[in-house]
Amino acid sequence: MVSSLEERVAKIEGILDQMDKRLNHIESELRDLNKRLESLRNELYGEIRGLRNELYGEVKSLRSELYKEVSDLRRDLNSRFYWLLGVQISMWVTIILTIVFK
């Protein structure tokens, strides 16, 4: 029975040794995985920052184009308004002169 107990203890020590090696391997794999995830996260954040800057540039460009178009439309509208006002005033003057000199 004593040898049986020594054998059992030796077997348990062997198992614990194996578990220690396996746990160390798992810990090193987890560290490597953590480093890779950190690297991927940093790369992803860099890509997101790049895309955000590119998007801001595009939005800024579109905004300036839109402001230019609106400015052109305002100028065109003002021009047409003055022409319409001039035509109406000349019609009223013509009608009033026709009534006065008739």
C-alpha cells in the first residue's frame, strides 16, 4: 500500500507538472493573442481616423461647392428680380401715360 501511495503521489506530481506546462503555454498564447488584438485595434483606429479625415475633406469640399451654387443662384435670382421689377415699372408707366394722354 505504501508503494501504491508513492506511485499515486508521483503520478499526481507528473500530472501537475504537465498542467503547469500547459497553463504556461496557454498564458503565452493569450499574451500573443492580446498583442495581436492590440495591434489590430490600433490599425483599425488608424484606418477609422484616416477615413474620418477623408470624409471630413469630402464634406468640406461638398459644402464649399454647395455654397458656391447657392451664391450663384442668389445672384441669378437677384438679377431676374431686378429685370422683372424693371419690366413691371415700365408697364405701369406706359399704362399711366396712356391713361393720362388719352
